[in-house]
Amino acid sequence: MDSAVCLHVAHAEGFAIHAISFRYGQRHALEIDAARRVSGSLPGVEWMLVDVPLDRFGGSALTDRDLRPSREGGGREIPLTYVPARNTVFLSLALAWAETLAARDLFIGVNAVDYSGYPDCRPEYIAAFEVLANLATRAGVTGSSFRIRAPLQHLSKAQIILKGRELGVDFALTRSCYDPDLQDRACGVCDACRLRLAGFAAAGLVDPISYVDH
Amino acid sequence: MDSAVCLHVAHAEGFAIHAISFRYGQRHALEIDAARRVSGSLPGVEWMLVDVPLDRFGGSALTDRDLRPSREGGGREIPLTYVPARNTVFLSLALAWAETLAARDLFIGVNAVDYSGYPDCRPEYIAAFEVLANLATRAGVTGSSFRIRAPLQHLSKAQIILKGRELGVDFALTRSCYDPDLQDRACGVCDACRLRLAGFAAAGLVDPISYVDH
């Protein structure tokens, strides 16, 4: 959902869009089909799917069958669903593509409000990656700088949903649920579902996707 | 060769070593077999090979059949063999593994002297990655910091070779040549071969590998 709104923000700003999704061993790989549908819903978007096997390293409930992401509660400082260095790997690969395209604006749908437990969603992390990107590449030598854009960074989930509605995002195409086994419905109880449902409730809107009846 | 010496430096410092190599679509994939042999030559080294398809993005003579890396000469500021964002992708994946291992020292064999044309070999780049690593991960929250170690950074190729000899590196196991078609010999004329041969000459040593007779 955040990625979909982020894509529409970039589109509304008039960018020619090259979208990138990652098959990284996530158990909830259905999000890849959703990303393809969302990208296909906007004219002129080039979409690339890249394989990067973060499940080889383990350490996250999102890639490891023995760790369960559902209903973990709020006690822990960093959620079990944190995937080590995931956003750094994703941004690095996006940077590689951007450099070959001569693109300079990298958009990422991170959000520091609802997911404050993820270190790689913090504003200071995004700022540090921008510094790195400009040292890592030809940009650092030629002086044409990369910008890492995180337009949802300071929005609540409800604000993200309202912005998405304003920009014409079809939320029925999106998927948030971490449950790998549900095809056409969402579980409604994992962290991602609970944040999504609370966001729609706070925005005063109805989530168009289907949930398992509990 | 640089990676082999870097590995031996870490080993000599007493680290338990988890080595990582990347199959990134490099045409000279024979270096992967060499990495495996070099890692296997030290007791207790765990070696992992990770696939990451940088050739999907193009833009480098090392991954693209239509660009030739050989004998490009010294005119250009950044060599054709530069692979966009490669070291950032490699370090990011190493960081992901390190975080799950609770390792804190990441070694990389970059060198700012002979390869000064590569932006992601510069000391300021390495320093920026260290800052990023500590914001990107649990380390940033718990205060147990990552260190990015680049022990060859300020050495000439000759000094790297002399350090390798001192540490017992078997240079016959290593491979530098960019030519993808030569199995048991090196071409002797690509940038990597020329730097290697000049390094051995400056060190007053004989390179134990075989070269094509020109």
C-alpha cells in the first residue's frame, strides 16, 4: 500500500517511472503480483522484478518458516518482521539501475511513523543513504546528485491512505498481509493487516480488500 | 588477488571468517571458482556464494558482451569496467549476513591507489558505508557498531603482493583476468592483468599463474 501511494506520488510529480520489485525469499510473495498489478495500472511505468536471496541469511520472520510474524504484540523494540539490511540491499540495487538509466530520483515508500521500530525506515538512515549514493557512483565524480525521496516518511497510515485516494490509487490492487497461505484474502491479524485496518478506520474509509472472517 | 590478501589479513587478526562471493553476471565468472579455492585454502572459513543479477541493469564491460574491457587505455576518468553500484550492493548483502551472524567487522579488498577511477573504492565511500551500516541495522539501535575494514585501501599493488607473500597467500589459486574465455591462463593485456603483472614486477616477484603468449 505504501509503495503504491509512493509510486503515484512520483507519477503525479511528472517523472518517467522505472519501478523495481524484489523477490527476496519473502514468504508473502503474493505482494509481487500486487506490485506488478499496481505498476500496470499506471501508463508508461516500466516494471522490473529482481531476485535477491535474502532468505539465505535468515534472521527474519518474513523469510524464515520457523519464525511466525502474526500477532507479535508491542513489547519488542525491533519487530521480528525486520529483515536485516533489507532496505539497504533494495536501495543499492535501485541505485545500480538508476545509474545505468541516468535517473537521479529514487523513491521509496518508507514510513517512520507507524513502523518506527525498523531502523532502516528512519529519516537519518535515508539521509545517510543519499550521502552514500553520491559517493558510490559516477554522480559523485561528475557532480550530478542522486536524491533519495521518501514522500511518506512523516505521514501516518491514515494520511497515506488519504493521499492515495486523492491521487487515484486503487487499493483493491494492493496487498499488505504477511500470511503466505491466503490467496484472495488477508488475515486481518498480522502486524501489517492491523496497521492497514487501523489506518483505514482512522481515515474514515472502507478497505476494499477481503479479509478472513474471525 | 586483493580479496585473497584481504581474507588472509582478517585471518591473521584472528577473526572467525564468513566469506561471501557474488555471482553477479560477471563475464569472468572463473573468479568464483578461484574465490572458492582461496577460501578453502584456509582452515575454518565458511564460504557463501550469493546470486545477484547486476547484469540485468547493464552499463559495464564486465557484465555486457557488447562492451570490451581489454586495453581501454588511460583516457577515461572512470573505467568501462566500473559496474554501477557494485560495491554498495556487495557490502549491503554482506551487512545482511553479518547482522544475522552478529558479526561486526566487514572486510573488503578495495584499493584506492591502483583503481582510483572507481568511485566506490575511495576512503570517503568506505567511511560513508560504515555510517550507513550503523543506521541501517539493529546495531544503530543497540549501540554495537559495525566497522568496515579496507586493509588494502592505501597500498600499491606491489605492497599488496608483498603483504600477501608475508601472510602465506598462494597466488597460484587467484584469478584477476577479465577475459571470460580463457580457462587455465590469463590474457596478460586487460586492465586487471596489466595491473597484476606490473605489481609483481614492482615487488620483484614472479607471478605463478600462466599467461597467454603474445
